[in-house]
Amino acid sequence: MIRSINPATGAEIARYEFNTAGEVDAALSAAVAAQARWREVPITERVRLLTRMAQVLRSNADRYARLITQEMGKPLAESIAEIEKCAWNCDFYAEKAPEFLADEPVASSASESLIAYDPLGVVLAIMPWNYPFWQFFRFAAPALAAGNGSVLKHANNVPACALACEEVLREAQAPAGLVRTLLIDAGDVAALIADERIAAVTLTGSTEVGAIVASQAGKALKKQVLELGGSDPFIVLADADVEQAAAMAVKARYVNVGQSCVNAKRFIVEQSVADRFADAFVAGVAGLKVGDPMEMDTRIGPMARANLRDTLHDQVERSITAGATLRCGGALANGPGFYYPPTVLDNVTPAAAAFTEETFGPVAAIIRAGDAEEAIRLANQSEYGLGAALWTRDLDLARRLTRRIEAGAVFVNGMVASDPRLPFGGIKRSGYGRELGYHGIREFTNVKTVWIGPARA
């Protein structure tokens, strides 16, 4: 039994039965059969499905956004933006997929050679709760355009969102069975990965779960794309526009109630401007409205689950014990729901949990660096490598330093964000493979070399 809980109140919304083994088997067989037909459809026709998906998402934006907020607690304004981003992603690949997947001729005097991009088959998508629509559709749009099918195993605290993702495909007139949502227990995923009808696996989630899935998929010799945890540095050098950086830092940390792998988490600031940055940052945090996530001006809603809040609070307490200074927040909220106040820890060192661990919630860690060299060293002193931000007015210096920062993406004078036009993914324990851009659409294709010699008379 899966229970959907409203994190703003702690009340149960609904209950859902797990799919039976027979239902899972039937779904896999249907997906394989549908994908075998779908791959033969010309890509110019396949992308029309993506256009219809975008239309369905926009036509139902308010309902889907409220569903997101009700099930995982993010502020409604951000849920509305999430649905629009999904639609944008569908539109982007509807336009660009034929170009990204076109055969590439290779010049040869003695033969006809080309590189082709063929679909892999049915891809298992294991998706998290923090962006319940975006995480799925950023994978699904390019995967479907490339000729693949999919089964979705979503996080079990967002079952209604999971079923709504399938509804979008159904309303967009996707071939029956091509994409299916499975409501199954986490313990059943291993058998799904091992099933010969699954061709590849994509997962967005924690590093710990990613390691398990990678092991299972590796044993089955199946392609994987893993987008895992992060402890993204937000580096502010002495010559930066400190006030602008501090204002953007508030958004970079507290969007989605701080529950994103690509949130800025460690704010590494040169000592000479650290006090100015910290004061401006704390003032900005104080202006964030905490409350009912269904209200459009709320910026901090509840965390998604009670256990996540408890883990975060433990990290805060251990960081203070390790010498961090509490500037604001840091106390468990009274009343219903899984709320945690926006919290700022200053004078954080590598001895603190807020430095070494991923803090998945509304907690920011300010780390003071003696100079730019130390700032880069501290930024790289992490097992993660997803995104990073660098703030400086010296763009020549920025261009040099971006090459030294160990991350899948570095944004200069801005906050890290995913964009359909740009590849997204990490290194180190933040995973491997890429989503989005032309790199992302090719992840779940067979990059096939075709060599045709001259015909014999």
C-alpha cells in the first residue's frame, strides 16, 4: 500500500495499491511491443507527440501544479513554473530532435560511411519526488523522440504525480503501452532492472541509491544515466558584486525549499567580503515568507517528509557542535506539517556535516576562504561534482577558474539551473551521463557505425 501524505499538514490524501506481479509483467510486454512499432515511425512524426505533450501540460497547468504542491510541498508558484519548464522541454526537442538524431555522413573515397542513432528499447526511469514532473519529462521527451519506450518507477510519496505523468502521455495520444507508470515497492526494482525487456536505466536520486542501481544495472550489462546528489559550491571572490551575489544566493539555496541536488549549498566567500555577504544573505533569508505552499507569495513551504526534516536538523546540530555559528533558523517548527525554518550557518569548516554531507533542505553553509586559491580548493574538497557558481567581475579570471572547478556545470555570475539547450549531469559521486541538449538525447541511442563498400559486379 502506498500512502500519499500532504507535507503541509501531515494528513493522508489517498492510498494506492501496488501493482501485482502480473500487472507489471503485462506492462513490460506491452511497452516492448509498442516500442517495436514506435521505433519505425519517422522522427518527423514522433516529435508531433512531444508537441501534443506540451499542449496537454499547459492546458492542465493549474491542476498539475496543485497536485505537485499537495503531494511534495513546494510553493505553488514554483510548481506552476515546473509544469511550464516541462512543456518548454517538449517543445525544444520537438524542434531539435530531427537535427540531433540525423545520420552523420563520414567522408570516404572508397565507401559510404555514416553514424546513425538508433533507439535502445524500453528504458526504466527511476525518478525522485523533488521535481515530480520535470525529472520525468526532461528524460521522456528526448527518449521518446529517439524512438524509445519507458516504464516509470516514481518515488512512492508522489503516486498521484506519477500517475498524472502517464495521463499526460495518454491525453497526448501516445501509442498505448509505450509509457507506463508502475506503482511498486523499492525492493522490486532489482528484478525490473534484471528483466530482459528493460534495455537501459536512468535514475535521478541520492548517491546511495545510485550506487545500488549502478551495481544492479552493471551486473545486467545495461546502460545507465545517473544524476545523483550534490553539494554545490557558490564561490564569491573579493571583487564580486557582493550584494547582487547575496541576493542570487538566497534564491539559489532556497528554491524548492532547498530540496534539489543542484541547489547551491556551500557558500565559499573570500574573507575580505565575507561579513558583507553574510549580513546581506541573512537579511535576504529573513524576507522569505514561510507558510501555506498553496499561497502564491509563499517562498518556503514544508519539506517533503518528516524523516528528511529530522535528518536535516541533525546535520545542523552536528555542524554547530563542530564550530559553525547559527545566524538564523535551526529550530524544529511547532505545529502540523514538516516545516523547517530557513537556516544559515556561518564559519563552517570542513569538519562540519554541512560541509561534507549533502544538506537536502533549507540550510545554507557559509565558508570563509583566505583568497581565490583557497576558495577553489575548498570548492573541490567534496565527493560531489554536480554544479558550481562563481562570482567575480574579472571574466578573464573566471574563464581560467571554471576549468579548475570539479563540476558538471559552472555558472559565472548566476545560479546553476538546468536548461533543455545545455547538457546536465555530474562527475565524482554526483553520477555520470548527461541529460538535456544533444548529448542527452543521444544517451539512450545506439551510436551505430554503418560502412557500405562498393557493390561487386
